[in-house]
Amino acid sequence: MSSKSLKKIRALKKEQINKIIKFAWQDKISFEEIEETTGLNEAEVIIVMRRELKAGSFRLWRKRVSGRLTKHKKLEKYKLDLE
């Protein structure tokens, strides 16, 4: 992770962090939409979630979003292309 990303994450206010966590837990909001809204890419969202959630909650969230088509527009588009 670049130092620029870490500085960006450290500069977040509590309200912004809460918003990112809320978006990240919602199935219908993709990482691309989170990036458009907050300016944080998927890797940065993962760092925020790892820092802010308890270890068990983070593992549950990662298991839930890994490979989920609705969290990744690129995968969703790929699925549609295959049909």
C-alpha cells in the first residue's frame, strides 16, 4: 500500500469512516460506486474495514464480499457477457 493511500485513510473523519463501513456492508453497492462516492479504491476500503472492525467481523465481511458479483461491477459485466 502506498504512503499516499495511508495518508488518505488516516485523514478520514469518523463520519466518513462510518459511511464507508455502511457502504461496504451493503450488497448492492459495488466497490466502484464506493470509490466514486468516497474516493477510496477497493484496497483502501479493505484497509479501513480491517482497521475499524473486530477481527471476526472483518473475516465475515471478507468472506461475504469475496467474489460477490454485486460488489464487483467488472465481474458482473463478465457474467452478463457469458450469458
